[in-house]
Amino acid sequence: DGHLVKGGGDSNYSWIMQTYGMQQGFITEFYLRRVFEGLANKGFNEESLVAYLRGRGTFPENNLAIIATGINRYFAHDYVSALHILIPQFENVFLFISERLGIDIIALNRGKDISTQLKTLSVEHLNSEAFQNKWHRDFCEQIKFVLFEPLGYVLRHKIAHGQITVAECTSQMTNLVLYFFLVLVARIGVNPRPQKSDGK
């Protein structure tokens, strides 16, 4: 029959991705859903989430304004719009924060022919020692599976190329993307500053 996705012909790799996908399914369907439902029962809403993100000072205000729109769509149960807004914004702020933490994101993409790709998140970034040292391998692997992995959810490419289906735009999937934003805030704290060459 042939294989239409990279890695599809490697049975061991396919099994690993299938197992990892089951783990992610458990996280989204049970763990994150219970967390978000529990927060909602305690008064967690659009205003409190946006206020929390703004209060942490982690994201640029321009990005935060757009993220707030995605959060608005999430609480309106419009998960199609929410994912189309939040996924590109996550990619942008993740790179922004990584660069301010001292990662040379342009150097990691040298060798690519198209200069407009230099500030675009890629598998090369997530596989790099620099990113995995800063963000930890488990988080990088999770982002890679959700956004890029052909045997995973590959949400980034599906949204970029108009291939995502309504059935894939669920509350559980949006919870997962919101969780990514919360991880950034929790791990970084307030106002990440660019590192100087002398390390101070």
C-alpha cells in the first residue's frame, strides 16, 4: 500500500508514536479536562485567564491581545477559531521567549534557503540541545508531537494548509494548547530578559 507519512514504514517508530499518542490522549481526555473543569468550578473564566497571563508579563502585549481573542473563542466554545488563533500565537511567543532566554534561534535554522523561515518554529529547534536544555526534552517532544509529528496530531501544518477538520477542533485539543501557554508562564515567570554575552 505504501506509506504516506514519514516514519510510516518503520514499524518500531510507528509503535512508539502510537504509544505516545495513547499517552497524550489520556492527558487530554482525562487529566487536562479534569483540571480545566475543576478550575471552571472555582470561577476560572475568560477574564481571569487573560488577567493572569497579562499579570505575569511573559508575553508581548501585541501577542497577548490576539491570544485574548483566542481565549474568548475558547470560552464561547468556538474551538475552530480558538485553535486557528492560538496555535500560531504559541509558536510566535515560544520562539520570542526562547530567544530572550539566550537561544540563538536563527543559528539553529542556518542552512535553510528561505530567509522568511528563520523565525518559524521547526522540528530542528525542538530537537536541538539548546531548546531541550532550556525547556526540557519532555516538553519539546510534546510540542513536536502535537504540532509537527506526521504520526501525531500535526496541528501546525494542518492549520497552516487548511487541512484540519471540524472534528479535530475540540475542547480537549484547545485545552492542550492553552496548557502549553501556561507551561511557558509557569517555567519562565515574569519578564524574561535577554541574556548578555558575559552571562549577567
